[in-house]
Amino acid sequence: MIVGLPKEIKENENRVGLTPAGVIALRQAGHKVIAQKNAGVGSGFEDSEYHKAGAEIVDSIDAVYKRSEMIVKVKEPIEREYPLLRKGLVLFTYLHLAANKKLTSRLMESGVSAIGYETVETEEGYLPLLAPMSDVAGRMAVQIGCNCLEKHNGGRGVLLSGVPGVPPADVVIVGGGIVGISAARLAIGAGAQVTVLDICTTRLKYINDLLSNQVITIKSNPISIARSVQYADLLIGAVLITGAKAPKLVTREMVKTMKKGSVIVDVAIDQGGCVETSKVTSHNNPTFIYNGVVHYCVGNMPGSVPRTSTLALTNETLPYVLEIAQKGFSAAVNENAALRKGVNFHNGCCVCHGVADAFNLKCHENDIMY
């Protein structure tokens, strides 16, 4: 199979879909890799490393898409890439379609076979390709929140850890998945008072045990969220429904009760955000203030630590890339149930329930033939 590696063109996205080590693995398995010039530079991988690994280096993104059978990247295609999508092409990347109607329509029109990293799911409900970036984003949420709480950034001027005689900051995390746990770990390590809300009591017990009772766990409902939001210095939105749009659990009215200079980091913004006042921001302009509350809503948070993120992501994606290259798309998704769940579109048909529900599309999950 011919595998294409384009350079990411989303603003300040410096991750890359394959490392030189991944190219070596594909070449050893008998496949060809076409890499766009400077595809890995943002993550610290030079063209010379890809060339040495056996990749063919081409100048343009158009050449990569045109000559490849499978495109491996990190972020969803943006409008510059829409004309390059075509029937018969396998697209393997993060998609986050439930909050992106324009891309959803384009994938349907193009007939491309699109597999979203975020919807690859094992029988146990684990999301192996979302997990590494969720871990990064959860840790970053606390790091970023600390910075936003500083007075010159619009925050309350609160130190997360406090000091002797002065209490620590209150960090409230809505959602106890990988993002939530990673954020809780870092916030506890920084000395903050941490509260985690989740709808699953079993999950809360697990978090309590995992973090040795260093965190307050609360069953999530509108009343408990409203109470917790009021005292939060840093609120982290960490809600996820696989493949679907994030529910707006923190309402506009709740945000209005927050302290002036408190901070919201909405990690769920890739799927539309779980805070009603959130709107997508960028690394160039990462924050805005609503009702005195600082909002950070960057959709590709791990893109600002590309070296770590690329290595962590490709550790998990490469086995799937190899499987698709070895078996072909149809055999790979038929034989691997987790990979099959990752398919969002195929031959113009939506096969992901979350995406179908978001845009009132018919879901062909049970009647399409791969």
C-alpha cells in the first residue's frame, strides 16, 4: 500500500502522523511512504530522517493525496484539503465530526473511507487512540489553568498550591475519564483542592481508590455541577461521549455564578464543548473573557507540545496503520472490531451513530458492506 504523510496545515498544529520509526516499520513490511516536505519538522523530525527511513519526499500536499491509497495524519482535514478527498482513499486521523457539519458533508460527498482515531473502541469500551492525547490534554489543562489564573492573564491572581496560611485553589473537573484523571493527578501534585464529578458511581469509586482519597468525588447532576462551579477557581471540562457532540453540562447561568477571574479550560471543545459559553479559540488567541471568567477553548491543545504528543500518539496508531496497509481497508475493518468502530464514513454512508445523531443522518453501521 502507498501511505501518504501530509504536513498538518491547521493553525499551530505541529504534530505529524508518522515518525521516521513508523516509516521504517512500513517499509520493512513492504509498503511505500510518501511524505510531504517538512511534514515532521514541527515535532523535531527532519526530512533527512524520513528519507533515511525510506520515505519519498514530495513538495506539495496535493502530490501526497493524489498518489496515496491511505492518508495518515493527526487533525481533521480543513477546507484546503477538501478537494483532495476522493472515493477509494482511506483517511486515518482525528475527525471529531459531531461538531463539524461542513467536514461531515464533505466526507459524505467525497466517498472517502474515513476512520476517526477518537472512535476506535475496544470491546471493553477503551479508546486506545484517543487515550494518549486525552492524557496530554488533561495534564495541559492544569498547566494552562495555572497560567490563566495569573492576574496579568485576566485571572484572580491565585496560586494553585496556596502557601502556608493561605488555602490552595479549588480545581473542579467535570468528567472522570482519562482527561479528568490526568488533570486530577497533576492538580493534586500541584497542591490544589480537587473535585471530580462524574455520572458513574463505579468510576468515582475507582478514582477515589486510584488517587488514594486525595480528591473529592461527587455524583454529577445539574444541582451538584451548579454548586461546584460556584466555588471553582479552575473549572476543567472533561466530558466525552464517544463520537457524539459533548453535552452542555455547565450552563450560561452557572458560569455567571463563578468568581470574577476564575478560569474555564474546556477540553471537550473538539466535540463542541461541555460549557455553554465556550467557543473555539486558537493557539494564537487562546482565551476570551465572558462575565469576568477566563475561557480557554483551544481545539488542538496537544499540538503545542508536538514532540511529546507525536511520540505518544504514534506509539498507539502505528499497529493499526500497519494492519490496514497489510490487509487493506475492507479486511482490516472486518477482522478488527475496534477498528471497525472507528469508521465514520465509507462510500458516502455514515456508519457512526454519534455523527448520525448530531446531524440527523441515517446510520448505516449494520447494513453497509466493507
